[in-house]
Amino acid sequence: MKRAFDIVIAIAVLLATLPVWLSAMALIKIHDRGPVFYRASRIGRRGRPYLMLKFRTMVLHADRIGASSTADGDPRITPVGRWMRKWKVDELPQLVNVLRGEMSLVGPRPQIGWAVDRYTTDERRVLDARPGITDWASIVFANEGEILKGHANADDAYMTLIHPTKMRLALHYIDTASMTTDLRIIWATARAILGRRLTADQILET
């Protein structure tokens, strides 16, 4: 049922947002003529690596000249990229990952390999589920870039300030997953984009 829901909604959203896709692609090309998409290596279900698609929001070869975590004000972010990140437009290509079966609409956000290597035995339970485009942590940490801003090492700051709570929320999802939960997360994600975020405590108490 979850997989069928993913496919139907992913196709519907992809078609509905086609003008946004075309606009984003045109703006990226006009800005620096570089590739439209960024393929980020992530760890998926059962620990299998895959390439997560995003609209490119940074300068070319940004992954070679800085941390994998991104703070607000990072000079690698392009002007077009700042707009796309604010409204989560850069995440739209992950609908293709959903259709491929590599991701779900809702599930623990995928992590880069070095972060997964640091998972505890209990934290590795999140790999039992397909990673998602959104989850509880995406809502609580919708301002992740703001939290990381000003830290000399964004990756270290991420692991200290965000990762522990993010994993608690991911495990909470694994333990309470249902279609009702997925619908609640999708609704809460839409509200978070408009600035109405839930706190971790509010989520974990439910």
C-alpha cells in the first residue's frame, strides 16, 4: 500500500510541478551553464548505496572544496540555489528516486556514507526502511543551515547539534510507522515550509 501510494503521488506531484522543474533547470543553466542535477551518493535501504538526485544549488565541484553539510551563507551556494533551498525546490528530483524504488515519499532522510559508518547498532535500524524525501527531522530541522551557520566545521557541528535528535526522530518513525503517520508528516512538512514547524518534543510525545 505504501509503495502504491508513493508511485501515484510521485507521478501526480511531478506532473503538477513540471513548470517549476523547467524554471529551475533554465535558471541553473543561465547562471553558469553547468549541469542541472547533482547526484549525491547516499546510503539506502539495507545499507545499499545509491545516487540521490537534486537540483544543483552550489558551484561546480562544491563537494571537493568544503564540508558535506551546508550552513546558511556557505559561499558555495549560488544565488539560484539559495532560492531553491528556501522553498525546497532542490528536492523535487528525488521524485525520480521514489519512482525507481530507491526512496519513499516519507522515511528517514538518507545519510552520506561517513555518517552511516558512525551509527550505533540501534541507529542502524533506520536502514530497514526506504529513505524518504521528508521525515520528522526534515520538519524539526527545516532551518538546518541556520543552525550550522558560523561553525568552522559544518560536519562536526552537524554531528553534535543535529544528528542525535535526528536519529531519535528517525527511530521514532521506524517504531510508529503507518500510512496515517506518513500523511501527518506530509501535512506537517507543508506547514514547515511556510514556517510552522513542530518541535522534537511535540513529535516524540505523540
